[in-house]
Amino acid sequence: MNRTVLAVQRRINGAEHPDTLMTASNLAVALERQRKYAEAEAMYREVLAIRRRVLGPEHADTLTTASNLAPALSGQRKFVEAETLLRELLVIQQRVLGRAHPDTMIATVNLSGQARRRSAFASWNACAAAAGAGTRTPRHGQCNEDLGTLPSRGPRQH
């Protein structure tokens, strides 16, 4: 249904209209929740490019879209790219909103969680590789526990 509404809004309002961007962003959220991370990433990137151009890189909607893109990247195991994006976002938010602003604090937590997911996945890969090679490591029995530390942060709708 969101795809149909989006197509109509693009035709009637244009791709840069706030309502069109809201619908596209909500479609990306829905795709991510369905674990269609590549489709969600493409939609988030489209919305982000337009919002950066139209609203500017420091606008709240632009920052929210950038923040929402990170979990779609993580869902595809693009951990370094997601972490880099969140680091850039945090720098902007600290400069624009200040360190004590709630959105800046959320960005700090999101970055920390992303770094933890990247680290846990790297540990799990090393553990699985060692198990596949017949090598027992001190963390061998923890492969599944490590992978369990990869929580997904749901995107904010906007």
C-alpha cells in the first residue's frame, strides 16, 4: 500500500514534497522491519539525498533519515559503513544541538551499540572460523552467545 501511495504522491506532489518524503521514509521503515534491508537502504538513501539537498545536512529530518539508514546497513552486515555514518551524524549533532541534547545522547548510544554489534560479529566470525578449522579457542563455546549480542535497533519513523 505504501508503494502505491508513494507512486501517487510522486506523480502529484513531486519527489521533493515533504509528504512524499515522509511516505518514502515510512516505506523504508516498513521494508526494514520485514528484513528487506537492501530495499530499505535504497529507499533511505534516496530520501537522504533529497533531504540533504532540499533541507540541508543539519536539518532534523535529514539527521533522522541518516540515523535510520544505519540499521539497514547493519542488517546487511555493512557494520563499518553503518558505524562511519553514525560517527558523522554524532559530530553534526554535537555541533548543532550540543552534547546534552536528547537526540545527541541517543546518537551516542546508537554509535556505541553499532560498535558493539561490529565487534560481536567479528568475534563470532573468528570463533566460527576456528570451529570450522577444528581449532578450539577459549571462546569456542561462545559463538552463539556472541551472535546473540547483535540486537537490531528499530528505526524511528519520520
